[in-house]
Amino acid sequence: MTFFGLQLHPQYTTWDEMREAALLAEQAGWDVLMTWDHFVPLMGDVTGPNLEGWQVLAAFGAITKRPLIGMLVTGNTYRHPAVLANMAATLDNITNGRAVLGIGAAWNEHEHKMYGIAFDTPAIRLAKLREATRIIRGLLDTGKVTYQGKYYQLERATLGTRPIQKRLPVLIGGGGEQVTLKITAHYADWWHGFGTADVIKHKLGVLKRHCDDVGRNYNEIAPTAGGSVLVRDDLNTVDKRMREIAARNKVEAPNRPGLLGKPDDIAKKLVEYHKVGVKGFLFGMSPPFDRETIERTMTEVKPRFLELVGGLS
């Protein structure tokens, strides 16, 4: 069954507003609740307010009962992988087995420089991601790891608490074909990519070849795609929503959602991704959080999508 996830952006908002949106999303039937791992706003004035993502996830987990809870995605360079594995295992306990550990190589140079975190070349950041995912997978699966790598060294490291799930899902974000998708083939349970359906189709072909090369069952990995979504019957009301986002997030002209319009139109676009192998949709939303989209994506877009794909997604 195809799953639908909502990533609530924690910039220029408050916990009370995020809490209300998260509870609304659970009530509407979203399958996954997510946020981002950044320390400053990604849109508008970077000196503005931004809630820390992993604290938000723990709070999401504490106030909800049903949706999976995960990061889209954690910047690997911000934390030692053993620390991150402990955080994910604890989140899995808080949520009674609903945690998803999303991770990527990290890209935001400003955040690194601001906090004095080394911003290495892309090749080194990817090499670190490769080592980190191996460590994280080992700790989550076995509870203990000894590892001597180029960037990380662990000596009889143990996990402070074991996850509830037998295999806590690891999501890897990024479309790099030589390294990121190969890491995905080795260690991930979900993969998240961006682009058109044709772009995703190509990336999944590369991922399948990597799976064949490393002896991994490609069908064990759930490919996801996303972007932003806005459900509106009257497109003349879209500008009003864009002005709301601009005013709140201190930006002149926010990007219009990639998925925009009536439920039937959006569902038909999602079918194109389903045809190329996408198993989940993870949509980002900036504040002020749009109640109409949160509700109607689940009550109208998803049912229509399932109808179009024959209910066999």
C-alpha cells in the first residue's frame, strides 16, 4: 500500500502551531509525520526562528499514536553516527515502534560554518555517510559495533536502548548515482528522491543495478518522492496562499507547489510516479500550515489515487 507522509517545516512557526498541524494530520489519516534537520530557516531571513528537528520528532511521537515519525533527512555531519543511532532507538521507544531514521550527506554550508562544523568536499561527506550508515545499521540491528574506519572509530560500542522494531527503517535521501544510491542499496529501507517521474525512473534503474551488484533484494527498498502540494478547487485562491507563506517566512516570492490543483489532477500526477515504482509520497509544507491541504490530501487525493491505480498500490 502506498504511504503518504507530511513534512512540517519548523521555521517561522511555534511548537503550538506544529502540534496542532501534527494532530490534524494524524486525524486526517497521514501515514508519516516528518520535519527537517536544519538549525536556521531555509527560506527567507536565515536569522529567523527555527525549531530543532529531533526535539520536534520526539514531541510528535509523544502526542500521536498511529503515524510513523521520521526526519527528512538528518544531516550526517551534525552528529556522530553512534549518537544518532541512540537518538533513533530512543525515538522508537517513545513512539512504540514508529521511528524512521532519515539521513543524508548534509549540504547546507552556512549551517556548518555558523556552528564551526567542518564542511568537507562532497566526496568526503559521502565517504562519511557510507561509514555512518554502516555503523548505524549495525548498532540498530545488533546493539553493538566495533569499527575502525577512516572517519569514525568505535570500540565495543553499545546502544543505550534497543529499538522496538526488529529492523528500524533507514531512509537515505539523495540521488547521486555512483555513491548515494550504492549506499542505499547496501543499508537503506527507504529512498527519497526529487524530480520528474522520468528522473525518478532513471534513478531507480541505477538503484536496482546497485542492488544486483551487492546482492540486495531491490524490493526490500521503498522508493519515495515528493515536493510540495496544495489542494485547491479554485486556482484563483492560490495567490492568497502564496502571499500567506511569503509574509510568514519573510520571503518575496515563494516557489509555487509542484503539485497544485484539484484532487483529481493531483492524483493523476501521482499515478505517473507510481508507474515508475514509487511506493510513498513525502510532501513538505511551510507555515502557516494549510488545513485544507492537510485534510483533503487524505480524504480526496489519496482515495482517488488508489482508485486510479486499482487499489493495488
